[in-house]
Amino acid sequence: MNTTLSRAQLDILALLDRDLKNEDILEIKRRIVKYLAEKADKQIDQFWKENDVSDQTMDDWLNQPS
């Protein structure tokens, strides 16, 4: 297990190096999760467009035998 912090982790720790209320911490978490979800959604949309994926393609993939 790697115990070294990444640059991003260190930056986030520096931003949070102050006395924050629980509600502020929860809001920060919500915003990070929302950002990552939006980013993933854009990447999925791009994959669908680049690979000509349709709803039918997804149904076909889901119904393939394992």
C-alpha cells in the first residue's frame, strides 16, 4: 500500500488547513463529487459519439452471454 500523498492530495489538504464547520466540509465533498460525476458523464458521452454507440448497442452488450 502506497502511503505517499499525491500532488492533488497535498493541494486539497492545504486548502482544508483551516477550522471548517461540518456543513462546510459536506458542501466541499458534494461539490467534488458533482464535479467528478459531470466529468465522467462528459467522457461517457464522448465515448458514445466516437464509437457510434446507441441504445441498441447497449442492449446488445447487456444481453450478451457472459
